[in-house]
Amino acid sequence: GELRQKIKEVMVEEHMPDSDAAEIADETAIFGAGGLGLDSVDALQLVVAIEKHFGLKIADAEKAKGVLQSVETIAKAIEAKG
């Protein structure tokens, strides 16, 4: 959907300028081998970007770990805050 597309665009803009948002699947792992390969520094920046663009505050690292698994999990968290 539109929200997931926007999340991908934000991620590409901030972290993966050489990538194409269209190539990121909703379920692709953001971190770790076989995923998009972002690291913990990227994670912090992504938390900031999500707050800036979507108004979702991620208070702690444990919560961030759950939210930042994939585009899908980020979108669900944003939708849940409604």
C-alpha cells in the first residue's frame, strides 16, 4: 500500500541511495545477512526518520528491534498508533 511505499522511499533516501524502493519487498529483513544489510547505526537513524516522517516514536531498543524487522512491521506499528 501507500504507507509501505512511503516507508521504502524514506529508507532508500536516508540509507540506501543506490537502491530502488521498488526492489524492497514488504517482508524483506532490514537487518542481518540475506536482508537489506543495515547496521545498528542505520537503525538509530531509521528510528529518527520514522519519527520525523510518520510521527511514530520508538522509545527503546527492545521495541525498535520488534518494529524494525521489515517494512511490513514498521507499517503495522505506524497503523497501530493510528
